[in-house]
Amino acid sequence: MNYRVVLEAAWLVRDVDNVDDAIGVAVSEAGKRLNSEEMDYVEVEVGFTNCPACGEPFDSAFVAADTALVGLILELDVFNAESVEHAQRIAKSDIGGALRDIPLEIIDTAELDEEE
């Protein structure tokens, strides 16, 4: 079976002034590390967090003392996996190998249609 696995990564960015700079640096650094491992098939984008007061989504980034924590969403397709759990282990192992010391959490796994 083929699956699309979505992971969340907690990316630390130092020496930034604002959220927009932090997001740009985090996405760029993650992309460079993945591309250096020839993993350009992994999609990288900023995650979203829901506001506890109003419930509206906003970029998952927080800056304090010129240091930011950015939540990134990493998405990849895993082919010929034996099960959902197998696809998740493959995805986490592949991405974890390229992004050492970056906390990862699987947030979604979906079976791909045959057309995808």
C-alpha cells in the first residue's frame, strides 16, 4: 500500500527579530538539510496552531529573546508499505536521519488513491 505521512517538526531558530523572519529561516534550513540528503520529495511548510481564545488558526511560531520555535509540517509519500504503522516508521526514519536532533511527531497518515 502507498501512504501520505505528515509529521510535525519543532525547529529552533536563533537571532531573529520577528515571526516572519523565523518562519523563513526555519523553512529554508529544513529544506537545505533535506535537499543535502537528496530528500527533495519532502514538502516543507509552516504549521498552524489554533488560537485558544477565538479558535482561528495562525502560524505556528513564537519568538522570545531573539529565539524562535517554529512548528513545521513535513509531508511525504511512502510506497509499498506493509501497514500504516510501517509507513509511519519509514517516514520518521527517513526524515529523522536527515534532520537529526529535531523533534518529530506523526500527525496524520492517509492511504493514497491509485491515481496519486
